[in-house]
Amino acid sequence: MRGTTIAPERRAVKLELKKTLLEDGEMGSITRAIHDVGNALWWGGTLMGTLAMNSAVEVLDDPEERGKMVDEGWARFQPYAAAGLTASVITHVLMRRNPPRRPSDTYKSVARVKDGLLVAAVVSSIASLALGEYSTHYDSPDAYTPVDAATTPSEETPEPVEKAQKGLSISSWVQLLSGAGLIITGAILASEREK
């Protein structure tokens, strides 16, 4: 008999949790907060790293130390970036599965644009990680490639690394632009949800 009284309580808790996370087809405040914090963590760190840290290593005298500093900085940030972007993707999927009751054409179009921006964010993040590792550890996993900055070769930088640095520069800017697009589309979707 005891088991029958627990099951309805569990169902009630599940329904209450679903209402809290996704209130009747609209994104709940918890999901929205997780999504926004995930985006902010990934994009804010990427923005700082790309615009500030990558070039700040130029103050170091030794080109190999520059490579090491860039590698260490990004290696320490990557777990947080991955967690933020993963949270953003998961919550976006939840939102897409629970749209407003009567989504407008604008909502539908902007949601599809945001889908594409998230794909671009994920692909460019993976590309940046791979190109950054290649550029930094070209000769050996234990050695650092001499560079002027993360995307700027030094006179000692091997030619394949110079090419990888150009790709890294492109993928970094794709990250920054897709992140800005995610912020804009998120604001538009939020306003459309409230209509």
C-alpha cells in the first residue's frame, strides 16, 4: 500500500518541476537563467581571450614563453567554456521543444537563426581548440611553438603553424560573431515570447 501513495507524490513533484522549468510551453525562469549564464560564460571568456589575452603575451620576451602562456590560459578556460556552451545548447533544445502556445512568424524565423548560430558556435569552438593545440604544440606535445601572439607568427614560427594561426583567427572571429548573434536573437525571442 505504501508504494501506491508515493507514486502520485513523485508525479506531482515531476509536474511541478516541469512547470518551474518550462511553464506551459514558455521557457521558465530557471531554464532562461541557465541559458543566459551559459552563453555569458562561453562568450565572455572567448571575448576576453581573443581580444585581450591572445595579444597580451607580446609583452613576454621569449617567443616560446608566449606560446606557453597562450596555451596555459586557454587550457584553464576551456572546461568553463565547454560547460557554458553545453548548458546553452541543452537549454536551447528545451526551449525549442516547448515554444510559446502560438509562436509568431518572427519567433519561428529567429529561433531557426539561433539554431544556426549555436551550430556555428559549437563548430568554431571545436575548430579553435584543435587549431590552437596544433599551433601551440606543433613540434612536440611537450614543446611550445614560438609565436608573437596566439594568431600572430614570429620569425621562428614554422609555415604550417602560420597557416593554422590564420585558421585560428577566423574561427575565433566566428565564435565572437556567433556569440553576439546569440545575444541578439535571445533578446528578440524573449520579447516575442512575452507577446
